[in-house]
Amino acid sequence: MSRGWHDGDPTLIRKPFIRPAALALLGGTSVSPFLAAAPLTLDEQVVTATRSEQPVRASLAATTVIDREEIERSQAQSVPDLLRKVPGVTLSNNGGPGKNTTLFMRGTESDHVLVLIDGVKVGSVSAGLTAFQDLPVELIERIEVVRGPRSSLYGSEAIGGVIQIFTRKGGKEGAKPWFSAGYGTHDSYEGSAGVSGGDGKAWYSLGVSSQDTDGINSRRQGSDYYEPDADGYRNLSGSLRAGYRFENGLELDGTLMRAKAHNDYDDIDQFGFFHPLGGHNANADNRQELLGGRARFSPVEIWDVTLQAGRSEDKSTSWTDGVFDARFDSKRDSASWLNDLTLAEGHVLTLGYDWQRDQVSSSTAFEKDSRLNKGWFAQYLGEYGRQDWQLSLRRDDNEQFGTHDTGNAAWGYALTDAVRFSLSYGTAFKAPSFNELYYPGYGNPDLDAETSESFEAGLAGQHDWGRWSINAYRTHVDDLIAYDSTLGLYGGPNNIGKARIDGLELVLGSQWLGWDWNANATFLDPQNRESGANSGNDLPRRAREVFNLDLDRRIGRFGIGATLHAEGRSYNDLANRERVAGYATVDLRGEYWLTEEWRLQAKVTNLLDADYETALDYNQPGQAVFFSVRYQAL
């Protein structure tokens, strides 16, 4: 699972692979971030869609990039704050900051998204989910979101798409310290500090980040397990990333990250299971750790080799009324070997091998606590005239589920110098989690993997006035794992579900009257196609309509902006009896540069104090204010 090795870093000298047909769609002039938000430029490289470097405009997959400048400009306080504005993404949060947050991409299940940090797969192997709410946003350099199936490159989980997070990375000459601190509503404190730098051959970044908030009452009054108190959250995180490029071209890079969180809540379904004491005070300590390393070298001019290995851990311990409740520790050890072969100009063949071992340890004994997966894949990126294409095939061999073959085919055609059309088809699969397979009294060891096939058509344009794109897709998912009341005494998971998801994504970005406009809209028809009473119903917690609008303007040393986020209604259950109303929120933000290194920031979230839910009976924060100061050495 190789990560990008350019990331805009001046210490790295590999030339980007830019297809001539895509050059016409690349445009814009870089502008000083002290004056305006800079548009994407020719060297804006992404790696997640192909596991090889390419300009974001050349990607045949729907891709969104969130860079460090956007993170700071938006004044986001969490990774979910950033991801909720990505086309095709909806989030469900269980009651405010730090609470369990699940992500649905293009209407697929919450565990149908693969998440990587610096190329290493993360997430709980027991629950099958990633704790986005605990990831430290101040330690992130950029996020790449690829929408659509990618199992043919990554294996299990990538049915809806892939999210890759890159931690901060140095590169500039000398040591460049950075710092931020803030305070706001609900007695919320935030602080971060770090230093990064390099000397032309070496680069490094070291940072720490903390959050502490009293939070809100996570449950609605009158709901089950309601407890009338504020449910606080705190987080302490750190990261270290460093690398070195030798004279012979060998490049080494390593990452170490740790995020430790404490979370108070009213309802024990933080982990998906009810407790006989429910409604009492509950809390959990959660920890995510990542250790990864990568080597990159070229034995000959046309052959680039990448070797990567890593371990990610997800640990959680919960208590109810001060009494120990449960402990879950999961580990993912992985290694990959990638070979990029330049066959000719514009033609790259990638051959790769992935090895992964998942392990779980808990206070509850599982029948099986580890499994091994091996994957072999090949990819061909090519171009001819105005056409370009991406073809990939993969075979995964899982010791529990046998072999799974997946593939992707994408084709693009530049209709004009400014407009490109694309078509794609892909298959994917998701292996069941350890909870679904082996949790005592609930798991079903006879489960098969969930499988999917997706069709997509896209049209994109880059003009002097701005950029736009339209993507329409249909995804069929078979053998969906759903609760089956006929299994055992209490029921359990079974492969009884089917789904057909139709979607349309619209993206528009422009500058008008001195304002930067960025908007996107998603229209979704997430149908449950299983036989029985629920056939034709909407899949739970997927809004049919989502709209995002960002407005920003720089006036000298001042910056002002606003965000509108709106979602249509959704349902909380398969039977579609529990309706979650649609809503809209408006956020305002402003900043003032004291110097090019120091700036003051302020924001008001949920300006109109909308009363809304993203999961039934769980509160969301009302109007809140936050002030901060930020320093970045130049």
C-alpha cells in the first residue's frame, strides 16, 4: 500500500507523469496564500487513485484533495468537519465532539470505505470501522478522497472508495516551527505545536495536538438511556515523520503517530452492544497508533520499486458507572511491494503484492482471533492522442474466505481542450469483521464476503472562469451483511441483503466578484433490494440530497468566509419508520494576518442555531463560537 512520495515536497525530484490529453484540463496560476486561496496547479500530485503519482486533473476517478491551506482556512476542528463537505459523503454522529462518527460514501455501508494513513491501512478489525473523530486534524498535511470501487488495487473494504490521510511533512530549508491555540463555547480548548524542516536531502516534522471540551448532552431528552449531563471529550495526539534521500536515489521515509482520547457518553452503543445498566454514565478510553516505513529506489531508469511495511493498532476500553465493561484491541500488520515500469512515454505498468495480518484481542474470547490475506495486482496506465485509460486486476487470497478476483477499467477522452468525458466499471468486495464472524452469541462464522459492481460516467471541464464536473453512477451490492432474526436465540448477521445505489454528483468552483466559490451537490437513490417487507426502502442514514457551498474572500490582511451545508431527510432503520428530518447549517469564519506568520481566527458554527440530528435521538451542537491564534514560520 504505497503512499505518495512527492506531496509537493521540493526535496523530491521525480518528474510527474502528465498525460498530454490531461494538460488541457490543467490551469490556474498560483497566488500567494497571504492574499488569496491558491487554485490547484500542475504539480498538484495525487497517489491514492492509482497507487502511482499523477496530477489530480489526470485522474479518471472522482477525486477530492483537501490540503493544509484548506484545513487552516476552513478552521475545521476535526476530520469529520472536513469530510462532510466532500461530494458523495454523509456522516452520522452520536452526539457531538468526539462521539462515534460513521461515514457513508456514495450510499455504501459505513465499513465499505478503506482508510489509509501514510499508506498504512487503519481501523478496527473487530468493528470494521475507523474512528475518524479521534484523528488529530492539526497533524494532517493533506487528505485524498477517491470515490468509487478500488478493490482491484487495495483489496477488501474499498467498495465505496478510499480515504488516504497524509501526516505533516517537512522539506523547507531550516527548522520551521508552528503553533496554534484556541478557546470557545462549551469550555472548549485546543492547542498544537510542532516543528518541521529539511536540508535538501532530509526532511522531518514533529508535532503534538490536544483538545478538551465539556461537550453537549449527547442524547435527546426522553430517549432511551438519556442521562441529563454534558458528555465531555479530550484528545492528546502526536506524530513524527522523517525521511532521507541518498545520493544514489534511494529514499527512506517513516511515520509514527499516536492519538489517545477519552470520551463520555450516555449510551453504551458506542461499541454497538447494549448494557443492562444502560442510561448510566459511561466512558471509554480509545487509542490509535501507527508505525510505518517505506523505501523507494530505481534499479534502472524505467523501473521504480517501492517497499512499505507498517502496523496500525486500534484499542478501546469502556466503563459503565466506573465498572469495567469491555476491552477491544486490534492490530493490522501489513507489507507491500510495488513495481512501476515505464514501458514508453505515457505508458506505465504497475505490478504489486500486498501482505496483511489482522489480529484481535479482547475481554471477550473470540473463536478465531487472526487471519492472513495476500493480494497480487497489476495495473496499466496508458494514453493515445486524446484518450487515456486505466486497467487493473487483483486476486486476494484470504485464509477464511478463499480467493476473490476484482477488476477496474476506466477510459477518458478529451472532447475539447477544456472538456473530458470518462467511463468506468469496477468490482469490489468487503470481508466480514471479527464481530460479525465470531462475537460470542452474535457472530456467524458462515458469512461470505460482500461483493459489488459499479458503473460510472463523468464529464469534467477546466476553463478560465473555473472548473466543473458531473459524475453519474450505479452500484449493485450483493450478499450485504444484515441482521437476521431467524438465526439462533437472539438473531445475528447474515448475507441476506442486496442494494442498488444510483447517484449523481455535481461540482463547481469559480471566482466571481472577488469571491472564491466552491459548491457541490449529491443526489442519491440508495435502495434496499433484499426480498421481503423492506424491499424498495432507503438504506439507513443516507440522505437523498446533500448540498455544500463555500464562499471565501481575501481583502488585504483580512479573510472572511461562509459555509452552507444542507441534507435532505433520511431514515434511521431498515423499515423506514424512524425518520430523520433534513436540515441546513450556516457557519461564518474570519481571520486577520498580523504578519505573514501570525494570524487571528474566529468562527461561528451553526449560526442560526438549527436543531437537527444525523442519528435518531442524538443531539448535535447548537450555535457555538471559537477564537484561535495561529503561527507558521516561513
